[in-house]
Amino acid sequence: MADHATPNLPARDLDATARFYAALGFEQGWRNDSWMILERGELMLEFFPWPDLDPFASSFSCCLRLDHIDALYAAAVSAGVPEATTGHPRLHPATVEASGMRIAYLVDPDGTLLRLVQNP
């Protein structure tokens, strides 16, 4: 296995988080009362319970470096995640930024920002 990192992200409710990410194509890889691992292909996200998290005050974020950001973005659109500038969850379409990288943004129901970065 190649070196890798997995984001550890908060979830107000592990069941609700599992349902949200399942609609994006993630499957539950492992779970107990204090930890959950979700997988979508080679992507892996880990979640811990934080029932008192305020999604509007959350500063949690991570980057998902993807070969095909459009596929994950389309899955989110199909799941009903709106393209919006406020609220949780929401999407921001991919653009080529000043860095030259093509990036889309997904904010989950707990206020976590996931940057969807197109691999070169």
C-alpha cells in the first residue's frame, strides 16, 4: 500500500453522516460507537462523534485529490446537494483557481469543507 493520509472529521450524528455520504457513493468500511470509516474507491474518510458541533462555527476541512472530480460532484448533485453560497450541505462548482488547479467545494451537513482538487 502506498503512503496515504485519511481525514478525521466530526459528525454530529454518525448515522446521518453515513446516509449523507452513502448518497455520494461512500460505503461504510468500519464502525463502532466512537469511530466510523467511509470509503469510495481509494478515498477514505474517518469520522468521530461530536454531537454538540455547530456547523456554522466549524473550521474542519480537508482536500480530496481526485482523478475525476466531476464524478464526485455529479454524485453530490444527484443526491440533491444544492449549488449555493450559504447553508449546509452545499456545493460550489469547479473553477481553475489562480494556482492553476481546478477545485470544486463541498460543505457537508456538519459544516466540514471538502476541497475537491483535480489531479494533474
